Amino acid sequence: MTQIMLRRNLSFFIILLALLLAITFPFSDDNQDIDEFFGLTMGTSYRFQVVGIPVELTRKVIAEEIEELLIDLDSGTFSTYVPESELSQLNRYDTNIPFEASSEIIEVLSLAQEVSALTNGAFDITVGPLVNLWGFGPDSEISRGNLPTNEVIEDTLEHVGYNYLLIDVARSQLKKNADIYVDLSGIAKGYAVDRVGTYFDSIGVENYFLEIGGELKMKGFKQGNENWIPAIETPLDTVPEIYAVINSGGKTIAVAGSGDYRNYFEENGERFSHEIDPRTGRPVKNGLAAVYVIDSSAARADALATAYMIMGLEEARALAESMDQAAYFIYRIGSGEFADHQSKAFNEYLDF
Ligand code: ADP
Ligand code: MG
């Protein structure tokens, strides 16, 4: 739930910033209005701001089409909370028998596997049993304060490994060759943002700012030809405050963040976060507090942000530089004190 709070706070914050900027630039010569669509999906909130919806379409029709798309992606496809969702069916399905999968599932799982290979298994959608073991998933087995033993962790690790999932893209089939449990929390929201973006593109919208649970995609400009300017928050579990501001510069970009500063618990002064290293079976402790990734795909940005949190600053920045990717890292240098680092490609988005 704290995770949801984080995203809510972040979205309120972004909205606040948007309002603030609207007040700062009231003398716009462009009278196109901003249309907003908001609601709940994937255990969090969504907010889509759109400038210039086509005259032949009503707000009502657009709102209905968005809702339909999101219900389909959430309870129809990716939810692990809904027993009838396609993912829940896959998780219950027998091993070594082909599972006929939708193009959505194939697309997301293929991308997830790519990110797993790229990050040496730091990102792994079969991490679910470990997420539960540490008290962060839908079926949390331990009460916090009762940490899992090495033995239990070792046993659980036997069911974790992205290589246990085989994808046959041509046949649109999946096969599990071990009893694994797939958790798409680290990529599905990003994918949904991409899909909503594709929807708006398809109806001819040129300017939008889309947000689902803190994962963003923006295109064009806000009213008055201003750039979209999302904020990065200080990674503290208190009242949200701005740490830095990103300027889209009119480009179509997705921005995704991952952090350990809201969804965590403490035990004897030690911090345990919801970012779990699938290779050790334990929450990471590497000093990184938050990572933001800019990419053309929100799904990829979402997965990479989680992967970078797991990898830690040195390994993550080396990978980001090698791909010329825009990434922003905030790490702890003392209690409540932070330092940051950005990859070269991120410089063009920093608005100062
Ligand atoms: P948020 O869900 O707040 O956007 P992230 O994008 O970082 O945060 O996703 C974190 C979630 O992803 C965790 O709550 C967990 O369900 C899942 N997860 C944790 N560790 C990993 C990992 N190594 N690989 C893939 N998913 C992970
Ligand atoms: Mg993520």
C-alpha cells in the first residue's frame, strides 16, 4: 500500500507542479484546452493530460475507450490479484505444457527477458516468490520482524530464474520448465502507459502527458507550447519535495522511476526494500535510493529502472553509458543526505 501512496504522492506532486506552471505562464497565446482523464488501474492511479483532442471525438468516448483498454490490460491480462487474469492462469498452469498466450503477454515477457539478459539477471519477472517471502507481494508468507532463514531463501531460489520460462514468439506459446511464479509489477505499468500512448496516437492526438503509478510518457507540448516538465522527488518517506526537474524539450519520451524509500521496512536498524536481487534472494543494499530512466518505451524504462536499482550505481551507470541511455541516479551519502549522478544522455533533459 505504501507503494501506492508513493505513486499517489508523486502524481499529486506532478499535478501540483503542472498547476504551478500553469499559473506561472498565464499569458498563453494558444487557447487549446487541456483535457484530463483519471481513474484507478493496476493497484494505483492513472492521470492522462491531453491537449487538442480531435473535434469528432467526445471526451466521453475517449474516457470509455481508455477504461476498456486498462481493464483489459489489468484484470484481463497482467493482474496477479485477479484469479481469472491471463497471468494468473499462466501461474497456475502445469509445467512443460505449451500455454497459448495473448500478443500482450508475449510482448511484455519478451521485453522482460531481454532486460534480464542485458542486466545479467538483475531484472527477473520470476522473482515473485521472493517478493512474497520478504513480505511485499500479494501472498506474503512472513510477517515482518520474522526474517526468512537462509534455508528458506535457498529453497525459494530454486523456483526463481527467468530461463525457466520459454517463449515461442512464432507460435505465441509459453512453456514453464520449472514451477515458477511470474510477477510483472516491475514492467506492466510501463507497458500500459505505452499502450495508452499508442491509443492517443491512433486517434490523432499530438500532445499528451500520461502517467500510471508514476510511470510517464509525454509527447509534444502542453497548452501554450510549453514543454512538459515532470519532477523528480527527493527520495524521502516524508512530504514530497522536488529534487530535480526534467524537461522533455518537445520530444516523445517515457520516464520511469524506481526507489527504495517508501516501500521498505526496518529491522534492528537495517533497511529491507522491495527491490529484491534474484541472484541472492535478498533485498538490495547498495546505497542507491532512486533511479530514473528515459527511454522511447515506458515498459523498457520501467524494467530498466528496477534493474538499475538492483545493480547499484557503478554497474548500472556503466551499462547506461554503454547503451547511451539517459539515466539519473540518487544515492545516499549520509542520513537524509543524497548525491546524484546522471549519464551523459540525461544532460539534455535537465532543466536548470
Ligand atoms: P514500483 O512498483 O513502485 O514502480 P518498481 O518499478 O521498482 O517499483 O517495481 C518494484 C516491484 O517489482 C516490486 O514491488 C516487486 O513486485 C517487483 N520486483 C522486485 N524486485 C524485482 C526484480 N529484481 N526484478 C523484477 N521485478 C522485481
Ligand atoms: Mg519499475
